[in-house]
Amino acid sequence: MGDSVKKAAKRERKMITLKEIARECNVSPTTVSNILSGKPKVSEETRRRVLETIEKRGYRPNYIAQGLRNQKTRMIGIIAEDIAQFTTPEIVEGIMSHCEERGYRTIVKNLRLYARWSDSWYDNESRYHSILDPTLKELNSIMVDGMIYIAGHARIIHCFPQGFRTPAVMAYAIESNAGIPSVLIDDEQSAYEIVRYLISKGHRKIGVIGGRANNIHTQRRLLGYQKALFEGQILFNPSWIRYGDWEKWGAYEEAKELLKTDVTAVFCMADRMAGGVYRHLDEKGLRAGRDIAVAGFDNQDIAEYFVPGLTTTALPLKEIGHTSAQILLDQLEGGSGEKENVCEKKVYIPCSFVERDSVQQI
């Protein structure tokens, strides 16, 4: 390749600057910046001309340089424990849509904790932080304005250390750092509502198949169950409580024991566990919604395809994402007093009841 061709190729590869775009379009750099930011401060003709030039010249904004100048990148870091968790994609969508509405960009970092270690990392802080800490450093190195951490399930998480300078929000779990707001589903109220529904259908012997006994979801849903029984003047019976470890086959085994207690209804704390109950009923020649009532929790896609369709409660996942982003962006854009108030909050988002045909009147 000749020298002249090399020089031409080098010029072609050179990144064009915002000032060069402005000069070529005979406008100020501020005008170009306003157009890129979507601010309605220029005529449509000018906007069209600038955007055409940007497209033709292949201009790409240097957000890191802008952040160094402005001390703000308008970029939010999203950290997911594992993007494959069924709750995570909708939370991410809720975060991204709200950020987009308010002119912020997002970057998603997937820790892949479940893919790496299944559930063996829960109590291993060293293993957990070996993946988390480099991610926090990386996001800080590209000067994100804030971070939102999405947990795979509710628990107390030691994620953001004391004195962490980047504004942050914990979604779907509780952050141990009291300065970080947490947004969670309202497990207690949602379980209360579904058990009250079972009571309204005449059921007074209501069994429960929960997840792990020490899990926050299980504990809070059990509180809602107990509250509904108390208001219905139904004596709590410990033999009605079983733990199925969130899995279909665990619930299948627990259903065998639970049905020996003559319960007329079973509240499963996850739709997957309801599948195990359905399996056991089928083997016994029984049917949900006819011989025994079954209710779930989560409203996963499988719930409507059960026969009969499963009565359950839908998780407010997009709302959790939306609310997490709203809290974070309000914190970034608000005054110091607003920051102090919002950081003290644990925000609980209610689920929505989904009635199908798995609960019969007695």
C-alpha cells in the first residue's frame, strides 16, 4: 500500500469530534450537544442537517470524556446476580425503560453466580466478593452515575461497603448497608391476600408448602398466611406447614405428607412447587379445583398451562425495576435532604392476584 493511500486510510479512521461536526454544519458545539441529548432547542431543519452529518461522518460521542468534563456520564450500572434467573429480565426491563425515559443509558453486568456455583455461594462471602468486587471497580472506573443491584432472591446482602461513594439501590433483596435503599416485593401482604381468598371460598384447613425455612420470602409469606388465619379465627396448626425447597419434586414429596392431615386447600409459595402438588394429586386420581384447592405464587408462564389453570399471584417485577430506577435517579437529581430521606426506605411493591380454576368453593 502506497504512502498516500495509508495516509488517507489513517484520516478515515480518525475519530471526528463534536467541534468538527459543529463547524461543518455551521452551528455551535452546544447546538450539536443539545441535538444529541434530545433537547427541543433547535429547529427541525437544523436537527435534520446535524443528524445527517453525524450519520455520514460516523461520529460517536465520547461519553467518558464528557463525564470527565461534566462529572456526570448519565450512565447507570445494572448488576445482576444471574440474568437467567426468571425474575431478573423483567426487573432489568423496568430499570432500562425508566432510565431511557429520563435520558440515562445503562450498562448490564451479569455476575453469573447461579451458573457458576448453583446455590453453593450463598454463604461464601469470599467466593461472592471475588466476582462482585471487580465488577464494582469496573463500573466505577467508567464513571457510572449510579448502580442498581438485582438479587436472585430476597435475603440480606453485603454488597455495597460502608462509605461506598456511588449512589446505589438494591432490587429484590435487602442491602446490609443502611445507607442503600432496598426495593422488594410485598411477600407478607400478597400471601395474606391469597390465603384470605382461600378462606372466602370456605376453606379453613389450609396447608402450606414453602421454600427453605430460613428464606426471607418463606418467612414473610408465612407471616401473611398466619395473619389471614388469625383474622379468619382459624387456629394455626403447625402440621399444616411443610417446606419444599422451592422445587417441584420437593413439593411432590411434601404433598404426600400434607394431604394426610385432611387439608382442603394447599398454598404453594411458588408455582413450580404447585406443579409437584398437581403431580401427586394426579397419581391419586384427584384434581385441583375439584377435590382440593391449590394456589401458587409467582405467576410464572407455566401457571396458566396447568390443568386446571393455577390461581396465583403475579410478581411486580417491572414495577420493582421501575421503582428502583426512579429512586436512584431522584437521588441523583434531587437535593441532599431528599437523598437522606430516600436512603432510609425499604420499599415494598404489592403483587397482583390472578384467579384461575384451581380453587373450588366448599
